[in-house]
Amino acid sequence: MNVYDEAHNLERAIRESQEFKEFDAARQKVKANPELDKMLTDFAEKQIAIQAKQMMGEEVGPEAMEAVQKLYGIIASDPLASEYLQTQMRFTIMMQDVYKILGETAGLGM
């Protein structure tokens, strides 16, 4: 068994999964709407910035949390954005499961 061949098989299985197909379809729809695409990108950047601060032990002010929650409320009211976020979450959960399996194999205990 060649590990690289199996890695390519895993890549194909991920691309053929329902989670990926639904996420990719929603992502393509979002890309066709530049305003919504920018809004979702801004939201993701704000989320990542807050998570990075939290991981570094820095205090995240209530203003920052409120701003992200407010932006989420605006985004989630758009059906296409909501679909995108839901499909992204399902795909992310699947990928986390895959990473966990691989991490356990490597003894990383993710």
C-alpha cells in the first residue's frame, strides 16, 4: 500500500462527499455575489482575529464580540449566506473528524 496513493484516494473521497459538494455549490453561489462574498470574508476575518486573541490568552472586549454577533445576525438573515454557513459547518465537522483520525494514527491525540 502506497501512502501517497491512499492520500489521493482520500482527497477524491472528500471531493465526492455530500458535505463537500453542498459546500462547494454554496461557495460558488456566494462567489457570484461580490457584496455577499466580501461580507462573509470580513465576518470570517473578524472571527479568526477573536479566536487568535483568545488562543493567546488575550482579553476580547465585549465590543468586539458584540460586533461579530451583530454581523452574524445580518449575514444569517440572508438565505444564501445562511446556506453557505450551514454547509461550511457540516464540511468543517467532517474535516475535523478526518484530522482527528489521522492525528490519532500519528499519535498526536487531536
